[in-house]
Amino acid sequence: MNYRMDIRLLSVLSGMLGLFELIPWVVSWRLGEDTRPFTMAIAVALCGGMGYFLTNGASQKLTARDGILVVGFGWFLATVLGGMPFVFGGHMGWIDSWFETSSGLTTTGASIVPDVEIWPKGQLFWRALTQWLGGMGILVLAIAFTPFMEGGVFELMKAEVPGPSKDRFVPRVARTAQILWLLYLGITIANILAFHFSGMDWLESFDHAFTTMATGGYSTRNASMAAFSPAAQWWCVFFMAVAGGNFLLHYRLLVRGDWRIFQDTELRLYLSIIVLSSIPIGLILMSHQGVDLETGMRHAFFSVVSIMTTTGYANDDFELWPYYHQMILLCLMVIGGMAGSTAGGIKVVRLAMVWKIFLTVIDRLLRPRQVVHATLDGTRLSHEMIENSLIMVIVFFFLVFITTVLLTGLGLDFPSAFSASLSCLANVGPGIGSVGPLDNYAHVHDVGKLWLTFIMIAGRLELYTVLILLFPRFWQD
């Protein structure tokens, strides 16, 4: 492995986080708040960035192992550095800050803060910004705007970008990363404007647009999005759905004007699940809660899209809904958004692939002499892609089982432990029970918080990138 280049990349990441912390420093300064927590955090991060100058001349060639190592260690490094303003500000200890920042950068949105409205606004801005940075990928950002990163950077994208396939928009990987981030920025700006003209002030518009486009769900209000106007909530539904979609399809539609994206199997399935889940829930809520059509549909579509895109915002307490509605939401947690989006979960494309594989097996049983292959959108699914997807689903549920056992052993009731396991691994945030949409994770034992932090990062990097680091064979040449 190319350890000098690995250190160089981690140093770039550290320095980049320090530079981004200048933004909340300015916000705090403008609002007359204490800037010292950010000053100290910036100093530490920039010191870590000095490794860039100590590794001049490092070969740019990266192997698959280098990509996994840099992305895995990079995310753990980022969660530690990103939590320092919270620690230096006296708002929480190291374990809690690591949990909160990991939840932010992985766009999980599981918080341990019982009352966010008493926090300094500069700290809340940084909390939201961590989600926005983590949404598209912190290493993808480094690839996009770091000139020296040319050779082997595709290995970094493969390890960080979610989804079974890692498509490029253009041949050069760095240019692909730039397009991703520019699309992300452009849609975020549109989201900011939509929120502001729906009644939010500018600062809260930025905070909530950051966490909506990242499908993260951190809010500046204890009531989450229920504190804002119905118009803001509908705009939130729209932009959450956009963020949960494949950014390659956004590029084809917005840049190339290609309307054929609506023939994409994954997109059709994604939209169908949202509509077919939301409308029945909305109709039953109208009867169950006695609300009008607009309110029932708004609560239904908002909760379904928020959970399926793993954003985790709330505009109603779905723990008060009928149990089968809650079960639908738990299933949507597992599915998640589309590949190539900022959403978590196992991804809609894998659900489509498993269904295609199932149909292929049936065809082989019915016509054993005929050669049958699983295809998706006219493309044959490779053996490697099928194998990786099926194994990931199995490992996902195995980790849910292990985490549920651990959390129940630490004192959580079964519904809370099970939903917290699903929620953190799928990067959703809220669950049911004591970790419901209007609750938090502050009561979880420190050991549980550390483990949940680990699985949040593993879930964001789709398991393999983190888990492979635990195997001795990875470190053997």
C-alpha cells in the first residue's frame, strides 16, 4: 500500500475540515457568540493538515486497499475532529460529541441533544453543515477540488459513494466529483430559497436546507419540521425526495435534458413505493386523527419520504399512529433511497435486483434446460454484483441482530433497541419507543453510543469499507 499518499490524503481531509470550521466561526462572531470553541478546533485540524507538506513527492498511485484505508480511517478521523467544537464549547463530552458528529457526517440524524433550542446558533450551524458535508461524501469533496489528486482516485470514490455501481458522468474521476458537488450545491441553493420564502429566517433556511439535501434531519427546533409552515413541510418533502434520488439521473435531466430517466426501473420503483405507502396511510390518518385531506396527506407523505430517504425529520409523532403504519415505516428504513443518492438503507436498486434474481430462479425451476440470466433495465446483472448485494443484505440484518442484543443487554426495551439498530445502521435517526421521532439517544449507555457510532459509519460506507478493516487479511501483503 502507498502509506505516504494515504497520510497525505488524510492530512488534506484534516485541513479541509479546519477550513470549513471557519464558516461557523464567522456565524458565531457575527451573532456575538463565543468563537473560542471553533478557534481551538480549527487549530487542531490545521495542525493535522501539516502532514500534507511532510509527504511531498508521494506517489499518486492508489490501490483498492489504499482507497478502503483512506476512506475508513478518514471518516473516523473526521468524526473526531468535527466533534471538537462541541467539546471545547462545553456542550458535551468526548463520547457524546463523537456520537453526535458521527450521526451528523453519516447523515443519520440520531441526536443526544435534549433541547437544541438553547444551543448557540453557530454550534447548530456547524451541526447542520457536518451533515451537508457528509451527504455527498467528504472524500468526494477532496477529490473534486484538490489539484494533486489524479492517479487512483477512483478507488476512493468506489469506497465512499453509496450503491452497487459507481458510474461516472465523464471519463475523469475528478471532474465527475466536481459535477456531483456542483449539482448538490445548486439544488441546495434552491432548497434554501424555498424554505426562506415559506417563512423560515435565512439562518434556519440554511440549516434545514443543509440537512434536507443531506437527508440528515438535524433541526434547530425541538419539534423538528412541525415548528414550520405547511408550505415549508411540503417543500421539505419535495427536496427530501430529490436528495433520495440518484444524482446521475439528476445530471441527465437537469444538464442534458434527458426525460428518459423516468424509464429507469429503480426510479419508478422508488416513486411507486413512496406513493403507494403514503396515500393509504394518509387516508387512514384522516379517519384515525380526524384531520382534513391536506393535513393527512402532508403527514403521510412527509413521514414516508423522511423515513425512506433516511432523513429522519418529523412533522407528526408517528408513534401515535396505528402499529401497522409504524411497521411500514420500519420496512422503509431498511429499503432506503436510490443508489448514488445521499440516502442510506440497502437502496432501492438492491430491492429490484433481489426481485429479479427471485424471478430468474423461478424461471430456471420451470425451464431447467433454458439458460436464464437476471437483467435490470436491459443490462445483465454480473455474478459479482449479485453476490455483493446479497451478502450485504445478509450482513446488514446480522448487524441489526447483534446490535439489538447489545442494546437490550444495556437496558433498552426490545422495540427501542430493534428500531435504534435499524435506524442507525440505515442512517435514518428516529426509531420507535424511547428513540422515537420526538425523543433522543441521550439515555443510551456509553457503550451503546460507541457501538452505534461504529455502525452509523459502517452503514454510511455500506458495510464493506469499514468491516474489511477488521480482518487480518486486509493488512497482509
